Amino acid sequence: MSYRESLDYLYGLQRFGIKLGLDNINRILDRLCRPERSYVTVHVAGSNGKGSVCAGIASILVQAGHKTGFYSSPHLHSFTERIRIDGQQISEAEAVELIAAVRSVSQDIPVTFFEFTTAMALLHFQRQQVDVAILEVGMGGRLDATNAVQPRITVVTPICRDHSEHLGDGLAQIAGEKAGIIKAQTPLVVSAQPPEALSVLLERAAAVDSPVFLAGRDFFVEPAVPGFDYRGLDLRLLGLECGLAGDHQQHNMGVALAVAELLARQGIALSAAAMRQGVAAVSWPGRLEWWRQQREVLLDGAHNEGGAQVLAAYLDSLSVSGVRWVVAAKANKDLEGILGPLLPRTKRLYCTVPPLENAVPAATIAGLADAFGVPNGCYDTPAAALMAALADRRQGEILLVAGSLFLVAAARELLQGLEGETE
């Protein structure tokens, strides 16, 4: 099959929807002879920051010369972004081969899209003989397909309310799902957490005798000029520079550094220089991303209350005369939680819908903006909203695109197209 035909088959699996559970993925991995057992894995769950932490760990490992796999979701522009080796996404030809290989052993299994792509990634990492693979949980943790692995280290990044229809409404219930990745006698690295979530994680770790390394207790990130200092388990690194914007990313890199220290304790060679270089080189598009490094258009995938609060704090650190916000959201998101922290900082809201079916109507977003007294307008497409905001932006103002990664992807593609027109 061609790449397009292979993707059509893969996306056709979405008819099975989201089915949390490990039976299907374990059957597939058994038939593939458990490819994930041929390399070290690090497994990362959380509501916010898990992609950035994964990217940081991967960057450090690459800088140290280790062949590194990285599996993440969703992608921004191309499916092949989900599976990477040393920062490079797989080729379309490799995707075709992997789809065929996994399809050949799963014809009789009602496998979901995410289960299938997880098997693809684990198989590809074996074929490429990676040293370490970094796996980002898709949703939750306990019943997520990535939880079929037996990792060397587990990580839980900040937890907030998200995916309530699958994980529950309360922080303790959501934390219980995230805690499902914690494995017996396997080190657990934990970001700063709300007390309600932290107690669940610590209880689970104690139950399975998992040693815990907690941010703010066992390792520390402290502001410095320039950058930040890391006071870790065995190392103290001063004046670190982070490749990602925002103070919260420094804390995410602190978690990545703690993971690196634990990997070093386990025999994986990681020098202090590699850790410093990895943190400086880390890249994660669509998350507090200044387009082309110009302080005019800010792209961020904030799609829950926790992400919106972090974004609001970052906006407060900027010296700008106004924020023009292009916004869209999926229907299953906490719209008030996303808008609440950001609308007081918004000069005008440009309401649209992301390029997917289950979106919040632009008029619904506009209604909430009216309640906050924020001027707004509705636009049929992200392109129309972005063009209007670009036309309205004045000197000293920034254009913010946030609320959905699908919206961020559409905006990045439009911005790339506009650059092509001006060349």
C-alpha cells in the first residue's frame, strides 16, 4: 500500500473510538515477541508538561550520544512526528512498513488507533536498536496502551482536571489513573503536585515499594541569572539555559534532569555537560512557541485549566501593551477553565473552531467573553480568525493562538504559507 492508503487504514481504526485497557496491546506485543523488552524505557504521565519533560529527557540522551526513541501524541502536522529517533521523525516508507507489520498480527483484534500506533512505535524502536525509548502516555496511565511496558523509570508531571469523561472529575480520581503507571520497585519522579493528587501518588508508590524522587524535596530548580540552577540528586548545575520559554519549563527540565540522574545511577552514561547541552537544545513546537523567534505571535497548546494558568503567568511576565487571542476548543474541554485565567489579560478575542468535528461553537466562546466584558468576534475558520487578528495587531501587542493543539497546527501551517507568499 502507499503511504496515503496506509494512513487511511490507520485512521479508519478510529471507528473503535477510545477503549482504555491493556488486553489488545498485550496480545499484539506478544505476537511481535515483546519488542519493548530489547531497550530501556522511561514512561511519562501527567496532565500538563509531559511532552516537554519527554522532549527534555530525549534531548539529554541524544546529546550524550545514546540512540533515543521518542513516542508522543498528538502530532501537529504529520503522523510521522509521533515516532522519532534522535529527534528525527520516521519516514513515510518506514510508517508504511510498520503499519503492514502490526496489521499482519492484529487482523482479528478490534485494535484502536492509539493501540496500533503504540505497537508501531515499540516495534520501530526495536528495529532501530535504540538504547532508550521515552514514552508519553496518551491518556490517564493505568489503562493507557503505553502501560504495557515495564519501564526503568516512571514520571508523573503536574496533574489537573482534564479528560473528565474518561478519567473522572476529582483530582484524586484522575491522580489514581495516572498512578497506574507506577511499577514495583521502579523509581518514580514526581513534579510539584496539588496535595490531593500527591497523596494518591505517594500512597500508590508506597504500596508497590517504588522509591519516590519529588520536586521541591529531593531535587530543586532555582531562578538564576542567566537561566536557572538545578540542585539535584547527585549534581548541582548552575546557570542552565532552557530551550523552551516560560519559568514552568525550567521546572519541567528539572524533572528531566532528575530522570537523567537516575538513568546515570542505573549505568547509562550521562555527563553533566550532556545534561546542560540537552536542556539548552530542547525543542517542543506549539508549546509557548514564539513564531520564528519573533516576539509577535505566540503559539501554545494550552487546552485545560492548568495549561491556561501557566500561560497566564507567562503573559504576566511579558512587557506588552495588549494580547489579541485567537481561540478554539474541543467540545469535551473545560471551556470556563481555559478562558477564566486568560480573558482578563485579553484585549480582543477572535473565536473560531479547530479543524475537527467535536468543537465548541465559536458563538459559545463569544458568549463567555461577553460575560467577562472582553470584545470579541466569531470567525468560520482558524485562517479567518488569524488573518483578522494579524490585521488588527498594533505595535507592542502580541497575537496569541491557544486553546487547542489542532488550532495551533492550523495556525502554524497558515503562517508558513504566508511566509511562502512573501518570498
